[in-house]
Amino acid sequence: MMWGDGMAWAQAAGGAAPAGPGLLVSLIPFVLIFLIFYFLLIRPQQQRAASHKSMIEALKKGDKVVTSGGLWGTITNMGKQTVTLQIAESVKVKVDRSHVSQVQGEEDEE
């Protein structure tokens, strides 16, 4: 007999394997991989972003800061989106607030 001559192939309703414990066991590695990624990558990045945001909000005139571009300066003026840094005796630079990477203390000066 040939495939196309009208012969029907049927599968019994009970012939399929139940999707109980087998499905659950196969999902466990994916859940574990997600948890590892969350605790090693996602959560620390969220914590760094939150601490950077709070540092940006706490900036004030007179703070000695370092930008993400490596400029060291003292904040002389603050706007909503920018800060003005004095990087030399008569040199002032306007920098986006989000590019201030850290506030320096007195002990960090050279």
C-alpha cells in the first residue's frame, strides 16, 4: 500500500506522554539559569544605577567631582541637566549631570 491511497493512520488518545513531571523537570535548568543571571548581572547593575542616581541628586556647589570623561573639577554652578565645573584657574566647562561619575573627598586630592 502507498501513503496516498486513503489509508488513515491513527494514534490512540492515551498514546501521548503526560506533561506532568517531565515538563517541570525540563524547566528547572532554565529557571536556575535565569536566577544566576539575575543575581550576578541584573541586580548589581540596578544597585549601581540607584546609587549613581542618588549621588547625582546629592550634588552641590563646591563638590570636587570626576566626570566619566576623566575631567577633575569643582562644581561652580548647577542647572537642571548640567553642572558647570571649574577645571583650572579661569577655565569652566559645562557638563551633563549624568556624566559626573564620582564625588572626590579631600583625601583623594593629589
